[in-house]
Amino acid sequence: MDFSLIPPINAALNATAMMLLVYGRQLVKRGEVERHKRVMLSAFGVSTLFLLLYVSHKVSKSFENTTFNVEGWGKVAYLVLLGSHVLLAMTVPVFAIWLIRLGLGDDRERHRRVAKVAWPIWMYVSLTGVLIYLLLYPFNPPVPSA
């Protein structure tokens, strides 16, 4: 398998998760609970596929990182973005599984309370995942020559 195709696929998966999260939220606000469940389970599936491909890509590259080739404040801003993304991304599977259990168990009140915290985190992680891809691949300046 050509593992170089994984980063753009993962960016597309993150963008898809974002769209599903927005649509799922709209559905539940309209009272379409069954459709909301299907859409949010799809968001979980897309995010799970992302994680599997991400880990496969990292393993295929022996956990080597792609460097963002800028200096100064640009590098600092990127590292803050990356750090917040990674830290919050670690919470998404926990929140998502918790929300699925609450939703499928029809514990709507607890589901709503947890979703008020989890939904914006999942959205942020999905959005910043796309931004990080764009910064590391199509918009990453070439390595400065010595």
C-alpha cells in the first residue's frame, strides 16, 4: 500500500467528521433523534477509520514526524495548534464512546450534558486536523537551504 496517500485521505475524513457533527447537531435540534443517532454513529465510524489510518501511517514511517519548515512566531503558533490538537484528540474517543453509550441507553439528559463539552472538542480536533494537514503538506515551505 502507498502510505503517502494516507495524509490527504485523513484530512478528508476529518472534514467529513466535521460535516457529520454539524448535521447531527442540526438533526437533534429539530427533534430527529433516530437520524441524529445514525449520523453521529457515522461520525464515530469516520473518526475511527481516521485513527486506524493515522496509526498505520505513523507505523509505516517508524513514527517519524513531518516538520513544519518555518521559524519564529509561525513555528510557535503551529506548535500551539498542534499541542492543543493532540491533547484534545486524546479525549475524543473517550467522549465519543461515552456519548454513544448514553445515547443508545436513552439517557438523554446526561447525553446532552456530556455533548455540550464533547461536541465542541470533537469539532475543534476535526478542524485543526484539516489545518495541520494543510500546513504540513500543501502549504509547508521547502526546507531552507543552509
